[in-house]
Amino acid sequence: MTVSFYADYIAELRTLFAELNNESDLFQTFDVHIELIAAGSLVVYETKRRKGQTDTLFYGRPAEATSNRQISRETALAAITHFLSLGQFIALTGQTRQPLEMQYPHCAVNFSYRKKGQSAGRSMLMVFVGFNDDADASAYAASANDPAAFVSARPYHTSKAYEWT
């Protein structure tokens, strides 16, 4: 089975995410919801700008805990940035009913934005699994019981997951 790699896509996403965090006034609107699960812990990063007002929420749940708690922007940002800095990524199709293996970190990204001066916005909704390198990603995909779970052709667009539109 051939699986599509997303390191190039994530590199662009990482740049855009950094720009949003460091220079948010370049954006007319944005709506970002990122959920990262790594080592059994959950980190959620939410920020939204509409009509000049920005709302943010950062929360998480440590491994083995039963309830979420608010975390600092810096903590959420560090966790997401670390994930986006991994060596390789594969994307999930959303077409499987099997649970994800928690051995590797995975991240759901729902990102919509329109920069100032642009006539149209862009949006994407994808779930990525992060790996150290191509070999780890290939081994993970090869060992999966459900090959339809992974994106094998890019660009990917369905109602449950889609690359930038």
C-alpha cells in the first residue's frame, strides 16, 4: 500500500501557524481548532477572530487524568509547535472505524483564515499522525489493519477531511 507523506504540507502549516501567533494582525479573520494527543495527554488550541474580536482558549488533559484543565498559551503553543516539527506525517482519511494506535502522536487540525487584502479565505480539516522519519511512517502504515485509513493520493478532499480549499 502506498501512503502519502505530508512533511511538505506540515512545513507550510507550521509557517502559517507561526505567522498567526506572531503577527495575527495580518489576518482579517481566522478560526483555528487544533487537538493534539501525544503520550496519552491532550492539548487543545483554539483561537478565533471575527469582526475584529479575538477569542482564545487553551486547555489540556494530562495522561491518566479524567478532566480537562486550562493551560497557558505558551504551553499549548510549545506542544503544537513540537508536533509540527516532527520529521514526517501521514494523514487519515476519516474512513475507518478502527481506533488509532496511541503509540504515535496525532493531531486534528481545523484551520480557516483570510488574510487582510485577500478576496477569499482558505480552510482545511485534516488529522495527521506524526513520525520521526519516512521509515517510521512507512512501517506504521504497513502494519495497519485498515489501509483505507490513510490518504494515498493528494490533494485529498472528502466531506470528512480536506486539504486547503
